[in-house]
Amino acid sequence: NVRLAIDDAGAGFSSLSHILRLSPDYIKLARRLTRGIDTHPVRRSLAKALVAFSDETGATLIVEGVESRAEQQTLCMLGIRYGQGDYFARPARLDSLAANLEIPLTPRQSPDGPAA
């Protein structure tokens, strides 16, 4: 089972043409589009169009670079459910994140044995 993701969507025409041509499972909105989306109507409009596109095609929309509560609230109002950025958590080592979230950091096991 293969899934396709497009990174940095909205950063330029080429990423939008890739979305149209490849019909990805995941679309990751560029941080340039997210930055200041709460005060920038053109960015909101493009994000809103990508929300509609992802809803109609079944793609999952993910935003990068959420830095403030206002950006997060705006993105939620637009219908975006997934995001990453310093507003949620600063980049950190996986072992420290796992410890803070009380998640055991062990390889996933499959019925056939350990994951590669």
C-alpha cells in the first residue's frame, strides 16, 4: 500500500501542478502560506481552496509552521485538522518527546517479526 504526499504546497505554481497531476493522499501546506494567515486574506483564501480540494479528493491537509494561537484558530476555522509548528512544540529529540508523552520508543512489531 503506497501513499503519496506533496510537501510545501502553495509555495509556487509547480507544487500546485503536482497536486493536480498526482492526486496525493497528503498535502502539506508550506509554512510561507501559514505565516500570518490570521491577518492575510489572500493566504486564507488559498488555504480555503485547498481545504475544499482536499475534502473533495479525500486528501489529508497538513499545515506547517504554525507559530501562534491566532494562526492555529484561523486554520481550525478553515477546517484544517492537522498541523505542526512551534506553537504546538519545539523540535526535539524523539527519545525526549517519547518520555514527555509517556510513549515507549520501541520499533513497531509486525506479525512477521520486527520492523525493518
